[in-house]
Amino acid sequence: MKLVKCPRCDLNYIREDEKYCKICLRELKGEKHEDEVELCSICNEAPVLPGKDVCLFCLKEMSKSNSGDDEQSEEIQEGIEPDTIGDMDDVSAMDEIIPDVEPEEDIPSQEFGEIENELSLEDVREDEERKADDEDEEEDR
């Protein structure tokens, strides 16, 4: 029993003795493929609305509860006055602060070389290899 691609759609595999795949046979007979009805993720009773995961009733309930939250957030927004925030400039109007530091004065060249050696990845890798070798030698003893 060898599988070959359907000659009509060239997507699905069928046995050699079959003429078309199940999907093509269904289309040729004129049957429409019915999608499974998805149930609401909240109540698990009613079918969902197109493009949503909840039914109409649950969506209305959610919008009612959200509208109450919006009223509360609006009251909070109204309670905050711009004078209480302080004199804050718009972020886009702020200038970038660039410190005036000369690299030569920041770290002396001798210390910079020492720091560079301490932070070298090659040295770290070599140290790790030495530790691993030492541990292997201790295990062999």
C-alpha cells in the first residue's frame, strides 16, 4: 500500500487505489465543510461571536462591568489636577544631558590596562579550563 498525492489538490496523500482525497470528494459531491461550533470560553453554553471567544450575553455582561470601571477611572483622572503633579516639562522638549568627561582623565592608562587584563575573556576561559583539569586530576586520584 503506497501513498501518493491527490491528483486534484496535490496536497493530501491517498492510497494508490483511491481516486481523490476525502476533502476533494466532499467538494465534488457538493457538500460544504461545516466548522465545529465553538462555545463561549466563559459560560461554555452559547456559540461564540465571529472573531471573539465569548458569546453575545457574556460580551454584554463584560461591557457592563467595564463601563463601571471606566466611570471609576474617569473619577480618578478628574481627581488629579495638573498643579499637583508639579512643573514637569514635556519629555520631547528636554535636552539630552551629555557629561563633559575626558577619557584620558577618567581612568589612567596604567589602570586601564590592568582592568582590561582582569576582564579578558581569554583569561577567564583559561582559568575555567585549569579548574576543570584540576578537578579531573583530583577525581582520578
